[in-house]
Amino acid sequence: MKRKSETQLVIDGLKKLAFGKVNDAVTLVFAEELPSPEILAKMKLFNVSSMKRVKGGGVEVQFFDRQKALEKLYEYALSTQNGQTSESLLKALTSPVQDSENDAD
């Protein structure tokens, strides 16, 4: 079995963030009680950035930003069209994220 390159692993992860389903996470939000650890282990929660119980017994779920994942995929696509190497993807992924809301202040 051929091992994927680091660049391909990052691209695959970004695609999962951008296009992945969140059905299992939504199931957790609306569940009366948490499922067993065995069921939790089988759930697809890749897109979940954090999860916590809130007062009153509810569950709060936060997801990774799909738009940011799409932006990084787009940047990579542009860089490969321009003949640049995969280093541009790694640079884009490790560059500090600018918060446009804070820039307006």
C-alpha cells in the first residue's frame, strides 16, 4: 500500500473540513443522553473543533471553519497552477490568520 505524502494528507484533511458531513455531531446535540463510548468511537467527528456540556444538560458543538478550509485549498490550487511547489501550501497553512473583524477597529 502506497503511503500518502504529507501534502496529500493536508489536502485530504482540508477537503474533509470543507465538504465533510456533520450528521453525527448534530445527532449528539439533539440526543437526550450521550451514546456509549463504543458508539462515540465510531462517530465521524472530524469537523468538530470543540464540544462541551452546558448547564441544563445540553451539548455545545463548535465546528472548524469551512470557508477557511476552502480558502486554503484555493490558495494551493493557484500555487500549483503557477508552478510553485507544495512548500506554498505548507507556508499558507502555517501563516498567521488575520481576523478581519479586528482589522476594522
